[in-house]
Amino acid sequence: MGLLRNLLTRTGLLPEPITRTPEHQAEIDRQTDMLVLFCFAECPYCYRVQRAIRRLNLNVALRDIHHDPVAHDELLRGGGKEQVPCLRIEEPDGGTVWLYESADIVRFLRQRFS
């Protein structure tokens, strides 16, 4: 597996996560507690977002709407549509933002956590 991981990383298929000091990573982990990515395994746009999450070394909860009926219902109730990927962002003031579109999600994550 190590050889395959190296090959995938060198070809850009599996990005190498960024490194942070333990203190900075702990702060990032605290901030990502407020994020949930609704997705499913066969979705290439979801994969794009998951690659960005790995590259940015983020601990974002993943909810597969095809295998978790509760997640599916939560996405429909909260976000209003079944479209994935969708990033649920819990705001410090108690509000919730449902961010759709993989490019928008990746842009948000890069701006906030790079």
C-alpha cells in the first residue's frame, strides 16, 4: 500500500496533506467541528471536495446520503434539496449555511483553512 500511496501522491491523485504545528492543527480541528459534508461514494464532485479536505488536513464529518437515511433526510430538511456535495456550516451565531457546488465548497475551505 505504501508504494501505491506514493504513486498516487506523485501523480496528484492523492494529495499530500499540509502540516501544521500541533497547536494550530488543534485550532483547525475545533473549527471543523462545525462542518459536515453530505456526499456519496460514486459522486466525482464529492471526491473533488474530499481531496481538498485531505490536502488541507481537515477533520470534516462525512455523511453518505445513499447509506445513511438520517443524513439524507437531514440534507433535504436543512438544505432543501438532495444535491451533493453539500457542506453544512454551523455559524458561531447559531445560524446554518448549506453550501452546494464543489467549486464553491473547495473555494470556501481554501480561503478559510489555507
